[in-house]
Amino acid sequence: MRNSKKFALLGNKKPLKLDSGKKLENFKIAYQTYGKLNKNKSNAILICHALSGDQYASGQNPITKKPGWWSKAIGPNLPIDTNKFFVICSNILGGCLGSIGPKEINQKTKKKFNMSFPVITIKDMVNAQKMLIDELGIKKLVSVIGGSAGGFQALQWAATYPESVISAIPIATSFRHSAQNIAFHEVGRQAIMSDPNWCNGNYINYKKRPEKGLSVARMLAHITYLSEEAFQRKFGRNLQNKLSLAYGFKTDFQVESYLKHQGQTFVDRFDANSYLYITRAMDYFDLPGQKKGGLKEIYKNTPVKFCVISFTSDWVYPTKYSKEIVDSLNAVGANVSFVEIETDKGHDAFLLDEKEFNDTVKGFLKATANRLGF
Amino acid sequence: MRNSKKFALLGNKKPLKLDSGKKLENFKIAYQTYGKLNKNKSNAILICHALSGDQYASGQNPITKKPGWWSKAIGPNLPIDTNKFFVICSNILGGCLGSIGPKEINQKTKKKFNMSFPVITIKDMVNAQKMLIDELGIKKLVSVIGGSAGGFQALQWAATYPESVISAIPIATSFRHSAQNIAFHEVGRQAIMSDPNWCNGNYINYKKRPEKGLSVARMLAHITYLSEEAFQRKFGRNLQNKLSLAYGFKTDFQVESYLKHQGQTFVDRFDANSYLYITRAMDYFDLPGQKKGGLKEIYKNTPVKFCVISFTSDWVYPTKYSKEIVDSLNAVGANVSFVEIETDKGHDAFLLDEKEFNDTVKGFLKATANRLGF
């Protein structure tokens, strides 16, 4: 399935007011859709992508030429069934695949934003998505679904627009970024900003790219996406194309080769400044901090049905954070189901073909569709 | 207590043959001692330092002007009691505080080694320590004690020189480096080697220093030394000297400030190439791989008494690795005691003032001293 590029021009009537106090006018959001919108425009599902994701959730990614990041989950008869649902996935605000972000042109100055792009938040991203949904004429979403930072967005949708979403599936996520989460992001940012090719963020103007710094940031992040057990099972101490240690600093171990590959392929498809902005938005995410009384107050009387999913070996957003969400929802009598999935695949399990995970999403959406009469 | 600089010139009669096949002749090992060696030279304890440690385990560190890294553990009436024991701590092979390493002069070429320094292993470090002990006229050590990479050395001592050590205390350590351990080290090395001031390792010749790269490596490593709980308890999402988010990329959170400080102070006292060499030595550590039959064969009939200590919240070398050591020792009927200490302080707990840890070391050494008639 080929992806044709879709854009929405938003904020032309009313600007998007950001959490920082700044405003964005006349900005583009790039998005993709899968399946068909029904006549009543009542069968739409919004997929929210994570830090390094994009709008190409299914079909072929035009940059990497590989299948979209969730093509195993989205499609006919798949967990997110495009025979029933119209699936929308937009490149998040601050992203680098066509939505407004640091590498785009500031319409006011006619120059690249670079680091003059305003710092954004998860809530800002969700507000931009809401503008897109409005633009598409959709009043209510069947579901908002996302893993990791996509889960932040799903939780924020349910908090900010409870009347516009029937259900939310926050996966492998948390209600706030922890100190350790912030710490890992800060090291990644320092790696990027220490690269002399970053040029104080103006690398595009100099036709340079901070590839080494971004690669180090990605290598580090990738360690956190896998569990210790998965690393051991996949690589152990296996050597890369050699029978004995080389006593040098080139690649000795398979795990080194794997990580370097992850770093190298990432710099071909991702913008370093976008990485700074999106990690910052994640660090700033603190849902309970948005309202006095925290999660309970935020979700009091919520009409949204939640399906919270966590993975046993996820150490970035461990199950305990999902449980805190579930406890708060239960405390206010919300409709919530919670599934902790036993896997050694770590945080990235939601991107992989995990049967129990697929079954959970499929079952929850099927029940929702049945209730809605699809 | 002031530390006067002590050096031993080793390998002048017989060179040190390294695991790589290369040899080191006429090399210096810098060391410090605390307490007094008795007449029989039978009261010596060897302390092995970790990756970023040095020989200044107690007294004042002449570089940082701060107390030595284990001054809470070594001294009169302290767990490692200098009223009874003569305590030796040497800067490891490849280190940067006076022992031979990449920043020292190659006596053959009269130039700095830089990256021509041979890649070394934990076993090489231990062999150099054995030469030092021989030089000091000590036949048998009461104990070899170390945490983290110091624990690797303690385990290696018991494996290679079982007749020369009465006891070993490996702390917060493992019998081999895991895939995840290697992965974290590789990211740190890439950060250093990506810094243009690294100059292919020849930065000293150019009067430069890869400070940014080394700082990123240290920041990353530091995250692994603390537990997620400790990060949350110490910093949470507290802001640094401000009341609200700054919507920028400077320091917003206390945890960012803390990490940056860790990075900045490290570059003042540590050599980047040494960091590469020592992390590589750690990656290469695979004790069971040294002998067919693994740990059981290595420690079969060992006369060494072991006290293995782990910490519940250490996720770099979790308790399961200590348990595997203990299981192997038990399987061959070795004399081993094992203590897992409940703490949320993470891997670095061995450097901190943990009462149960101090009591364990003190009790084990006291019993050993009693047996020896001190």
C-alpha cells in the first residue's frame, strides 16, 4: 500500500495557543489515513506516534521504503481493523515528516525556525490533533491509541477532550516523566548539542547535520527500549564476524554492531532539532500536575472507556505507572480495563508482534465497535 | 590524612605478558597504603577500585581535594580497620592517576602511548597488582576487596591466585559483562570518540581534551549507578532554581543540573582514553569463559573464603549475577557467605554509608582477623 502525502493547513482562522504562551498560525500538519470514513464520520480512530515515529503507521514508509511502524497492528482484519475503522495518524507537532517543526519555514520570517521554534508540550500536540480532527469534520473519535509518548497523547486526549473520544488505549506509558526518564533524555540532548555540526541548532543553514550526536542519542535511547533479558537473549556476548576478541575499539560484539546500526539508520530519517523538541515535550509531561487534585480530579466523571496496557519487562515506563493510572480511574468509577502483558521484549514490545497484545487491542476495539453497532 | 605519592617500578626483570599477547616492561604502578604492615607482612588487604576510581581510597584525594572514595570504609575502627590491617590500593593498569596507561610515555618510543597503548583486561590488571604485592614482599593477602569493576578484580584474584588470598569480597558485581552492560559502555565510548577534540585519541599532542564527549559518557554512566527509585526520591520533577518551566533547553530540572555537574567534575579528574581502555577491559570480562567448565571448574577446591555482597536496587549488576557466583561456589563446596542488602540507592550503594553493608564487611573481616590471630 502506497502512502500519498496528506496535509492539513490549520490555525488560519484561530491560532493554536501553546502552553508556553506563544502562538502558531497557518501551520501544516502532515497525516495519513487508512480505511474509509463512513457517512456519519463516526468510525475514526486516531493513532498517536511515539518520539521517533511518524504518520506512516501502515503502508510503506516513503523515506525508509520499509513497512510503516505499526503495519502489523493496522489493516484489514488486524487488531485495528481498517475494514471497520477509518484510521488517522498525524505527524506530531514538532515532528520532522511534514508537520510544523524546527526544520520548517517560519511563515513570518520566511526563514527556517531551527531553535526559534517554540518549545511545545504533549498538550500542544493534542490540541493540534484536535484541530486536524475538526478540519476533517469528525465530531467524536472511536478511540485514541498510542504507545510510549503516543500513550501520553492518548491520556491527554481523554483529559482535555473527554466528549470527543469514546475510548483511549494508552500503552507502555506513564502519566508523567520520571527523574530517570528526564535524565536519559538530557544525556541524548547533550550528545546532540555537543556535536559541533549542530551549530547552535542552525545546521541546516550551514548544510551540516549533527549525525554523530544524534546517533549517540539514538543508541542510548535504544538501550532503554529493550529489556536486559532481551539484550541477553538476542546478543549475549556473541562476537560480530569474528572468532575471538580483537583487542581493539572497533566492533567486537554483536550488540555493538546492532546499536551502531540503529544510530546510523536513525540519522537518515530523523531531524536532530525535532529530537530535542519532542524529548523536551515528553520531559514536560506531568498530567497530574495539570489540575489540583491530580488524575482523580482530571478524570472525574469521565465518559471515556480506557484500556491500559503495560509490559512486564518495560523499564522505561514500568507497570507501576500504568497501575497508578488504573488506580486513579478506578477511584473515580471510570470504565477501565487493564492488561499487563508478560514479555521479555521491553518497552518496544508494543511495536512488535506480541499475540496477547494484539488480542487485547483487537478485543477491546471489537467490543467498542459492537456497542456502536458497526 | 595526606596522601604521599607512591610508585612501584615493575616488569624490569620479567615483563607483564598481557592477554592480548603484547608485553609491558618497566612500567609504573601508582599506589597508596593505609595502616601499618606487620613484621610478618601478613596483615595486608588489597582494595581494587572501579572504572572511575583511583588509588586514593582514603585520606585526601590530591586532585579533587576531597576525601578518598572509600574513606567511610577504610580507617581506624572502620569496616576495613587500619588499626589491624595494612591496606593497599593501586591505580589500575590503564588508569590515569600515575599507573601506566594511555596518557603515559611509552619508554620504547619516548612518546605518549595514546591509542597505541595495548588493550588490557581485568586479568592483566590483576597480574600487575600481583607484581606489586610481590614487590612489597607480601606472600598472602588477608583479603581482596572491590565493588563493581573492583569486584571483577576480586573474583579474578581468587581465580588466578587462590594461594595468595585468604578471602575475597566481591561487591555489586558480576562474573561477566552482559550485553546491556556492553551496550551502555559502547554508547559512552562513541560519545568520546565522536568528539572532534578526541583527535583519534591524540588529543594530548594537540593540547586538546574531548571534554564534551567524556562528560556525556559520564552522565550516561551515572544514570546507571543510581536506581530509578533513588532518582525519584532525590530529584523527582523538582525544578532547578525556578518556579515554573522555562520552555527552553537549558537546565529546567534538578536532575539535569545534577547530571551536568557529574559530567563536568569528571572531566577535570579523568582521562578520556583511560575511560575507553577500562570500559573495554570490563566488556571483555567473562570469568566462566576463561576455563572449560566455567566458574565451577575455576573455583574447584578453592581455599579462598568468599563474602559476596549485592544490593537489591542495583540494576547494572543485579543480585541474580551474584547469586550465580554463589551457586557455583556452593556447588564446589567453597566457603561462601552471601548478603543481599535492601536499599534503593542502586549500584553506587557500595560507595555510600550503608549501615548493613558496613556491618557485613566489618563482621567478615573481623572473623577473618580472629581466625588469623590478629
